[in-house]
Amino acid sequence: MEYEPPVREPIPMQNEPAPHLPVTAGSPAFQSVDVGAFRVSDTRFPPGLWLGPHTHERTSFGVILEGALDVELAGCTHACRPGCVETKPADARHANRFGHRGARVLVVEPALDAADVLRPAAGLLASPHCFMDPYAAALAIRLAAELRAADELVAMAVEGLGLELLAHCARGVTGAPTAARAPRWLLESRDLLVERFRQPLRVGSVALAVGVHPAYLARMFRAHFGTTMAGLVRVLRIEWAARRLTDTDDAIATIAVQAGFTDQSSLTRALRAHLGTTPARLRRHARY
């Protein structure tokens, strides 16, 4: 699908109420499943899109799967990259600016009458957050794959994975660091990994590129983003390979090498560990 040139929307005056927009606003291609307690949407946004100050009727919980966007909220700019989790309470006024490659975001929206069901995750959903979580990204990849399934078990699978995703993030949110507070050089190191995740990178080469000692980079990266550099790269490679497996007929061994894995066996082990499946099963399931 070819994207139309992005349109810069006018910014409402400060004394005007921000309009309610659906989380899919500006996305020319998305899939959604409503399971009662929440709705899950796999959204894709075009490069350069700007969505001026607006609100959502529901609280939103998003996991960035591809691309990049900056979320301007409560006087801060949250730089969201693949592997980031970002939450916004209902009616929180914010603006979104998408990067030059656009973005793909898996969004969970709790239903307005689901407070009792999701009460254990209230600490996560009641205030804005932005943090890196590779395990959450792996769960979001599985959720996105379930949205494409065409059988009677979709709702059950989506509900189960959605609750697991929320529970996982709610457990860690009290100590979750905020990526927006990271120093610029640390954000640059993360962006370098996102840009070159399929290439053979070393901590030393990334540290040299951003001008800090490798040991300091490794320690600060984990402290701010809640994962190691290798953990982030591994999830990015898994996501890229999963998308190629479901969208193309390329040989599994070819996809594995192109994604940055040493061979097909390495990709298979990674998919089993993070997604609980094999490349062949993932491909068959997506095309069922």
C-alpha cells in the first residue's frame, strides 16, 4: 500500500477542548479485535505524520513494534522506539509525531466498564509511562499474529495474551525507568541499535560511536531501558523475522540469516523462547 503524503493537522487553540480521536486515527491500515474487557489494535502509521493535540476516550497502552514516534505529553517528549511501552490515561491531552519510516504500534484499550477486571493493573494504566521492555514486545508480536488468525479461538487467544501483557508490565512499572529522562548519547545508542539491528554490532563499537566507555554504556543502557543491548537487538530480529515469515514465501533459512541470526536453528530457538512457536508453525498459523 502506498502512503499519501502526510498532512500536518492544525493545532487547536489552548483554550479549545482537545478533540477525541480513535487510536487508529491517521492509520491507513489496521486490524482490531474487541474481547469485551479491552480492544486490541495492530496499527500502522505513515512516515512524517503529525497528529496535533488530541485525547482518547479510553486509556491506551501501546507497544512500539516498528519505526518511531515522539509522544508530546504533560510537558515532556517521550521518544518511543521498537520495544518501548507507552501508556496514556483517558482524556490525557497529547500529540504524536511519527518518524521518517512511520511506525507500527500494538495498542490495548481497556473498556470503560472494565475497571473491576483490570483493577490490578491500575498503577500502570492510571498515569503516563514510557519504558523499554523486550518481553512485552515479544508478547505484542504474538498478539499481532493472533489478530490475523481466522478461527473461532481468536478472541480467547487475544484476551489471554492481552491480560498477560498487562500483568507483566503492571508488575514492573513501579521500577520502570523513563526513556525520556535518558541522556542524549544513551538515546542515540538505542537508535543506532534500532537502525542496524540486523548487522553484527558490538558494545564497543556502539560506545565508540556515542563517545562513552563500553562498560558505562552497558550499565546505563540496562538501568534506563530495563534490558541489555543484546536483549533489544534479539527482539528486533525476532519481530523482523516474524513479519517476513508471515508476509513472504522466502525460505526460513534465508530469513534467519537476513534477520541477523547465524542460521535457521538460531532463529528457531529464539522464536521458541520468546513466542513459544517455531518458524514453520508461525507461518502456518498466520495463513490459516
